[in-house]
Amino acid sequence: MSRAPKWIDTDVHNAINNPKDLLAYLPKAWHAQWLGQGIGVSSPYYSPVGVMRKDAKPPQGGQPGGDPGYLLKHHLDKYGIDYAILTGSGVLGISLHVDADYANAVISAYNDWLVEHWLKFSPRFKGSILINASDPAYAAKEIDRMAGHPDMVQVIMASGARMPYGQRFYHPIYEACERNGLPIAVHPGTEGRGIAGAPTPSGYPSRYLEWHNILPTNYMTHVNSLVCEGVFEKFPKLYFVAIEGGICWLPHLMWRMDKNYKALRDSVPWLKRLPSEYIKSHIRLTTQPIEEPEKPEHLVQMFEMCGAEDIVMFSTDYPHWDFDNPKVVLNVLPKAMRQKIMAQNAIELYGLYEAPPAMGEESASGSPDEGIAEAEVGGQ
């Protein structure tokens, strides 16, 4: 008997174990560059704790998140997660490469590899179509090429960019997403890399901690741009997913945008509603890295202020160092809000109305909240 999913993880990083794994899908003209340079867009920042959890490395070797069987066992099975939305690992920066032709070739190869090595492995894996946002015309073609695969549930691009994502340069991407009924997602980590601008309006922070702290400002930039440029009027069926950008900045942005709109609406005559209404209708966020105030009730208040119950989806960021344990991280939220964030909002966005049969009957028993209090803290 079918049931609805109880946990959907909307940010799981699947890795390429060996660069040679992509060669079968990449035109030979690009083999030497791929093996010699890879993504070709490096970070200037050093993390003293690394990026990956040490326990996420498969026992037989390879990259953390690189073995689909171990990822199922170590993460999905361990926490009773029905579906993992795969977001890639270390690949998003390719759209900030100086050579758009090379970037396009690698992206198409990655998408084909994703289908063969991950989506065919288990129905619990759902894919994100990687695109090169620096070449919207090619990106639109890639969306059309891959959208027919039933396990591709969204499009993904780097949050680092040359210009804010509401600008008309990017509109062919949104047109293709709407045409194929797919949301468009962004993920951080590429701010300040390649052909993107500096990670802050004042330039480059000095160290990883500063850079990591300030990432939400880039998300504010993109959401502000998408709304004010009228993207959601032009593409009324489009959803924009802001992965791993935090949440508590959103009430401030909504209030500021609504206040200024009342005085400056003549500069954006295409908008027919308050900016906050577009945000609640078209923007979706993910929980990790969830804010952790000293008083947990303050987090609940912030969630209530921005309508998080309807727009936030659960994520762990597995296998990164700041992984959020699914049995612990939402414990401070009211039950009704928690249950919508755990799965319902993702069910509706991605159309995942039934849990995969591979979960088995043992995963179908019990309440979604059972075992939360006693679960280990994990990577928190």
C-alpha cells in the first residue's frame, strides 16, 4: 500500500569519484582539459575543518558522496529519508569558467553521467539538471534535452554570477524551466570565483569564516532582483529554490521591499502585488544551514514572520561539514510546521506524492516524529 513521503532531503551532494568517470560522456576534444584542469574555478578560501565529513568517505575508497550504495546506507537508510534531491559536488563552478564552450560540454557530460550512475541506481535519487547560467541559450537547450527524464525534478545553477538573476539576460533559462514544468535552484559556494564578481559589494573577505558568514547577502541580491525585474509576472508558473542560503534574512528583506515599493512602485510598473507576495508564491528555501539563536523560540518567530511553514523545505547538506541531523534540527519547531517542512512542501514542489517502494514496509511504520529526541546529534 502506497504512502506519502515523510522525509525529503532537498540538498544531497553526489560526487564524481574520479575525473575519468566523465570521459565516456565528454567529447574527446575536451578530454585533456578535463583531466588536466577539471572545473577550473578554484576557491581562494581555506577551511580549517575541511568541506566534507570524514565519516562520509566510502569504506572501499573514493570521494564522500561518491558511492550511491554507501550514500543510501549511510544517509537515507540511517535516517529514514524517502528521497534525496541530488545537487552535485564541486561542479557548479563550471558555469563561471572563462570558456563557455568547455563549460557547456562538461555540463552535458555531467548530466548524462548523473542519469546513468545515480538516477538508474535507485528511485530514491532525484536529479537536478546542471546548467551554464553564463550561456542562457545553451542552458535552455540543455534543459529541454534533459527535462524528459522522469527523475530530473529541477534545474540547478551556481549562486555566484556576473549579474543578478532577475535580469533579462537569464530569461531564456526561466522560459525553458516554465515550459518544462521545472523549478530553478541555486546553491552557494561559487561566490567570488571565476568570472563572478567579488563575494561582497566591498570586495573579498580575508578568510573562509567571513566569506561563509556573508553568503546570504548574495541570496538577498538574487531574490530582490527576481521580484523587482518582474520575473514572476513574466513567468507566473516559475519557482526559484534558494538552497543553503539561510532563512532568517528573509523577513527583513520582505519588509524592506514592501516598504520601499509603496513609495517607488512607479519604477517597477509591471509589479501587480507587494514584493512579499511574490516571494511567498514563488521562492522556496531549504533549512540547512538553519539559524541557531540562543533562544530557540526566536527561530520559530522568524519562521512565522516569513511564512516558512509554506515555503521552506528540509535539507541536510550531506556530506558537508555543517550537515544538519534530520532527527534533531527541526525539533524546536511546532509539529504542524515541522511536518510540512520535513516533506509536504517538497512533495508539492517536486511532485513526489508517493514514497519509493525501495523504502520497505519497515520505513512506513511509526510517526514521523518518533525517535527525534533520542537521535544522535551527528554533524551538528
